[in-house]
Amino acid sequence: MNVPQQESQAFWRHAAFRELGLLAARFREHRYDRHTHEGYVIALITEGCERVRIGRQEVLAPAGSVLVVNPEEWHDGEAGAEQGWAYRTFYPSVALLSEVAAELGQAQAPLFPRALLDDPELSRLLADAHAESTSTDATRAETSLLTALRRLILRHGDSGRPAEPLDRSGAQRRFARYEEVIEDNLAGEIDLQALAVAAGVTRFQVIRDFKKLTGSTPATFIRDRRLRRANRLIQDGASLADAAFAAGFADQSHLSRSFRAVHGITPGMFRRAG
């Protein structure tokens, strides 16, 4: 009789790049809510299979494959097979990948047009980089990571930028106003009426604009921004209770539930990683 393995997760910071977070996790029942990251997500699937929606596409990522999510891309995640999945994940910032890309002769931070990569050599390099991320030899840890990122960027990145489509509907212009109102009022109540008044449209137009530009609801977007603020506050040393209050969560428990639904770990684990 096969006994299903327990879910587990661990989060830490890279020995040579302290701004780089890493996750090692095994999930069977856990489901990630739809969310975004300011930076990249690079995930090596080591066991099982993960099902992920990125934007409007859905991919199944089996063991040995690599998933890449670009900054600001909406995505979720859940088991794509009965046994769930295990993975090793990197969360590099735009600044870090821009720096690496510049050393490789590229003028801009890369974008990755394909979310699912089948590249055994890249998988091997990422596995090594993840394993050596806690090495007491910082130079070794740095070398392993840069070697993996070099292959990822040169083989799979696109440093070019497609032309932005002309926005004839005004949705982009209105959305900039929505974001401004949300950021200015995260610690308080934000309703559809406030967003509608700020942009001079109806509440139904607000809902349509969010669906068109993010694929999500205003409430999901607001929670995403509250979590980002809480993340920054926790990294800056704020207590979990203070971070929850300042980011607009009802209490610390509310922050913890939302944090785990999006990041797969608790705020306490994130804080202890330094």
C-alpha cells in the first residue's frame, strides 16, 4: 500500500544573492490562488506534475520540466496528477536578471515567451544551483546560479519587446488611475464605487477593465497588492501584526491565510528566511 507523502515546504535566501528567495516544496492538496509577482518565478518540477494557468493558457508541467513566469503575469497552480508535485523554485528580481542579461550583452531584462521548457541541461543546472544555494562557499553558489541563468536567458529568453498595441478603449489609461487609488488606500476600505469615481466610469466598466487587462477581478488584484506591501514590510523588519494592519488585512490570521494561499508558505517562514 502506497502512503501519500506529507506536504512540506521550506523557504530561504541564496548564500550569494540575499535578495533571491528559494522554495523547496511538495504539494498534493494545496492550490495556489491566482496572483502575480514583481519578479520572475523559475520552477524545476522534480516529481509528479503541476497544472498551472498563466494568463489565458493552461500548462501541465511534468517532472523534469521547467516553468517560467514573467513579472506581473497572473498565474495559479495545483496538482496535475493524483500524487501531486514537488519542485525547486527560484524567485529572482527583475534587477538581478537585468544585471545578468547585461553581462551577456543584452540591453533589457529578458522575457520568456514559453512558460513550459523541456531542456534537460537547464533542468540539471537549476537542480545544481538550487542544491548549492546554501553552500558555505559563496563563490561556488554564485557560479552555479549564474551558469543556470546564462543558459535560461540565452536559450529561452527574448530580450526584444513587442510593440504595445494601441489602446483605443482607454482601459490602460483608466487602469493606471485604478492602481493609483488602490496603492494610496491599501490600509483602508476600497470599493468599486471609489474606483469608478476616480476614473469617471461605472462600476461595471471597472469590472470589465480588470477582466480585460488582468484576467481577474478587482478584489483579487487588491489582495495581490496588499500581499506585496505586506511582503515588503516583513522584509523591512515589521512585525506580522503591524504588516497585516498596514497592508489592509483584517488581522494577522487573515494575512497568514492569504499569504499561504498565494506563496505556499506562512509569513513567519518568509520572515525567518531573513
